[in-house]
Amino acid sequence: MTELTLSLHRSIAEITPEEWDACAGAGNPFVSHAFLLAVELSGSAGPRTGWLPQHAALRNAEGLLVGCAPMYAKSHSYGEYVFDHGWANAFERAGGRYYPKLQVASPFSPVPGPRLLTRAGVTTEAMADALAQACEQLNLSSVHATFCTEAEWTALGEAGWLQRMGMQFHWDNHGYATFDDFLGALSSRKRKSLKRERRDANACGLEYVALRGGDITAAHWRAFYRFYSSTVDRKWGSAYLTDTFFPLLGKHLGDRVVLMLALEGGKPVAGALNLMGADTLYGRNWGCDGDYPFLHFELCYYRAIDFAIEHGLARVEAGAQGEHKIQRGYLPTPTYSAHWIRHTGLRDAVGSFLQQERADKISEMEALMEFSPYKRAGEDQNAS
């Protein structure tokens, strides 16, 4: 193989959009140059939040960028959605130093997608080796590639990284032409429940709009940031994303940004932010000013399904957590992460834990599938 050179970059702006996106592709907006630039320019990922860019760039002898990874040096484990606090606490109680570490991720985004971005025949293993070498040279404890693809997870496992499995709830489009087609795939009882929820949500007198790109005004973004902040406050969380992030996202990602709003008297009272990939609608943030029955389900889940069907998308990924999504058509789906840990003792202990955790996660997903709202073979085919 041609000799490759690794460099680390403290800003995504040090790499051109054309170079980065030639490796990232157009399928997943969360690893695009535009998304990562908006996160940095807004101050959302940086010293304030403890996400310090160390983006990896792998170049061949001619200087062509043939591999890259969105990577951050971190002194904590917040904003990742794959929890390793227990590993850190155990290691530090034993006298080790877990932080800082390297995180290969899309900041504040529990969205599955590619993490080791390559082209021109460069393998995932080559990127994995480069990141492990960078970790050793920087004298850090570990590298964590979270919400990677299953193919990356498999390749990283073969390269000696530890494999972790998580779970989300995704909706798959089985060729539905309308929302009613989707409803027709559900059992009679679940179908009636969804119809009732939508009826009650739409009985509030709200107007619903789905805005994209240039149709989203500064006033819309101000309203949405208010919704986002109120949701963070109610959940006792941290507002990682700044008020300038969302307008920058709209500016840099254009029509891939889909903002769904509920209006009352022409005034936004709730909003759900989505990003659109090549075949997937990714639900991210939501918030509401008031108390409206089933509005969260309508705006975040059902309107997202409507949008996906209308635009021929294959799936909707509605973010982290939420077993309540199952009865609304979003089924358990595995997510993947891979971890390279320098210290042999910690690596062995975490590896043993993950082996049992994977088995438990598979069993949990199998058990949850029993609550699927979809009709089983031969079930109530003629029910209304």
C-alpha cells in the first residue's frame, strides 16, 4: 500500500469541504463538513463544552486526502449517549488516568453513521491503526468510535477494538404510498390507538408546517431555540448547542434541514428539528411552549413518517431512548460502537463486561419485539 501520513487538525476549517466530503459521502449529514463546521463556528463544540477538535486526516504520498474521521479530545463523557462513566471511575479508582480520551463521533448526535471515512481503496483497518497510533503518541487512554456502522464495527473488532452494542428505535418504510398504508400494516388495536392520538393532536386547532432550507427564517430559529432550551431545562440537562448553531446549520446544510413547526394563530408553539440524508430522516431536537395532547408524538413521529413517505425515504431514526416509540411503529434496532483501550487490564475488564452486555442487549431487543404493533401473519386482515 502507498505510504500514508496522519495529521490531526484543531478545526474542521483546516480541511476543505471538497476533500472532507469526498471521503464522507453525501449519505449522512452528521459527518458532513457543513454540520461539523456549524458545530464549531457556533461554539457548541469547543473549549466551552470540552469537545476539542482533533480531526484525523490520512493523506497519501501525493497529498490526497484518502481517509478522515471527526475526532475530539475530551476530559469528560458528556454529550456522547454511549456511557463509559463506569469505566472511567473504575480505572481512576485503581490509579489510572482515563481522561483525556479521543472520541470519534458527531458531537451531541446519537445518530448512527460512518465514522472512519475513506476513499481510494483505503481500508477501515488502516484508519483504525492510525487512530490507535495517534492515541499512543498523544499519551491518551483510549479512542472511542460511537454510533459507527455495523461494517465498521465488524472491521474494528477484527482489528482488536472492543465491540459494544446499543439500541435505538427506527421506523422502516416498507413501500408505503400513504400514511394509511402504514396504518394498514398495524394490528387493529394499535391502528385505532394511533388514529385516536392523531385525532386528538389535530383537534387542538394547530397548523403544521414543514420548512426547509431558505424557508426557515431567523424568527423561526429564535422560536426553535426557545423550545430547545425549555426542553433542556425540564430534563436537567446542559444546553450544549448555542443559539447561533441552528441558523448556521440552516445556512450550511440548506434543504437537508427540515424544521417541523406547530403554529397557533400563526405563532410557533412547538418544533421538531430533523436532518435529511440520502435515504433517512433523522429526528434530533424538539420542544414546546404549552401543553397539547399527543403533540410530541404527532410532530416528532407521525409527521416524520408522513414526510418520509412523501419523499420516498427508507426510514426514520428518531434519536436515542424511548420504548414508547415501539407502539408507534418504531422498532428496536441495534447500534454499534468500538473502543480501543491502551491499558491491558482495563481493556480486559471492559472486554469481559461488553461480552455480557452484548448478549443482554440482544435478549432485550428480542423481548421488546414482542410488543411490535405490526400485524402478524394472518392477523385481522379485514379489520378496520
